Amino acid sequence: MSKLIQIIEDDEAIRDVIEYILQQSEFDVTVAANAKEFKINLFNTLPDLILMDVRLPDGNGIQLCRKLKQSLDTRHIPVIIISAHANAEQSSKEAFADDFISKPFDLDDLLKRVENQLA
């Protein structure tokens, strides 16, 4: 059975590229452009991994990650934070993210990090 990955990224081009790469690697993927969509998806099906941007139009990925890691229902789900902002890496550690990827990123590196978190 394929692993389900949830992408939360407001930039449609980045979201589409990540979705395509993951689908080509035979992962099931759901996408959200904002925190509200993500919460709806999360309520329907828990993913095996979450890839999350920091800056979302209706929320903050760091705060969202912190809430996920504090919840008994979702704390086991690996979260990879993706951001172009310099201070986001330290903030992602404070939110207990499992990994951090700086934008722009190498697609092979992203795929390797996803696979490592799911191993």
C-alpha cells in the first residue's frame, strides 16, 4: 500500500512540482493551498507524512506544526517544513518538525528526505 503524503503549499507552481515528483515515486498525495484546506483533509484521512510551507495565506506553518506535534492523534506523523526564510529552520526545530528543507530545493534531495522520514 502506498504512503499518503499531504502537501500544504500556497505557491501553486511549487505545489504542483512536489505533487508530480511524489506521484511519480508512487506516493499517494493530497494537496492544500492553505491551513483551512489542510485541516479538512487531515480530518478525513491522516497522512503518513506532511510537507508544509511556513507562510500560508491563512496561517503559520510553524504554529500548525507545533499543534500537530502536541496532539496525541497526530504527533506520530513526520512533518517536513519547507521555507525560503532564514529564521524558519530554527523555528521549525522549536516546533518539533522532523526535518527542514530550504527553498529553493533540489528535487532529488526532497525525495530522499521524504523517503528517510517514511523508512
